[in-house]
Amino acid sequence: MNSARLELIVGAFVAAGLAVIAWFSWQVGSGLLPHGGTYDVTARFSDVGGLKPGSPVMIAGVAVGRVQSITLDSRFAAIVKLRLTKNLHLSADTIASIKTSGLIGDKYLALAPGADDRTLAPGGTITETEAALDLESLISRVAFGNVKAAPDAK
């Protein structure tokens, strides 16, 4: 009877340990644990070009958050919801750009903080955005000769 109770206690302890490891793995995987809390902001893009929920948000190559969701508004613009680390204080004139890691790598959202003294409040909207570069259409333009050369500056 005593060994059955001991096995039950050990089993409960192992199950609790596995639950803690699973929670910790999820927190680290989402990029939330090292910084404590988070807050959300949105950005409006004309084209997200392959950006997906879960994509990283970076400043100067450092991950500072994740893309939470991408929806379409009534004006057919893509609304990207970002979850950023709480200790990050962005200026109101921050620029959000969709970039590609490498030549044909995954998309990520790059933030370039501005110089405005006002900060972007939680729930605020980044108004300055740059859509993703459509590399495929650019290559087809070059291949089929549809790229117009810049006029000579004389």
C-alpha cells in the first residue's frame, strides 16, 4: 500500500514537471518569456506579400515581438496585429517594413523607430508602412524587358 502511494506521488510530480516544461517551451518559442509582458499595436499595409502570423518583429536585427494576426479591413488593406515586448517604447513616427531574410527566405516585419518625442501607445497604429517587395514581379519585368531605365541626368 505504501509503494502504491509513493508511485502516485512520483507520477503526479513527473506530470507537473512535464506541464511546466511544456509551458516554458511555449513561452520561449513565442518570444515572450525573457521580457516579461507584452502589448499590442497594429499596422496597415497595402500588401503583406507572404508575411504570416508568428513571423518575427525585429529592430536592428533583434527580435522584439511576433505578428499575431493579419486581417483585411473594409478598405481592403491588410491590418497586421503585432505583439511587442512591454519594455519597448516606440516613437509615434515608427516605420514598419516587410523584409525577407536572405534572397528567398522567410518574411519578417522590421521596425525603424523615428525621432518623435511622442510614444506609440498600446493598441495604437503604426501609420508609416512599407509593403513587401515583390521579387517575382521584379524579376519578370527584368526578364521580359518591362523595366524603364532612369533618364540620363546631364
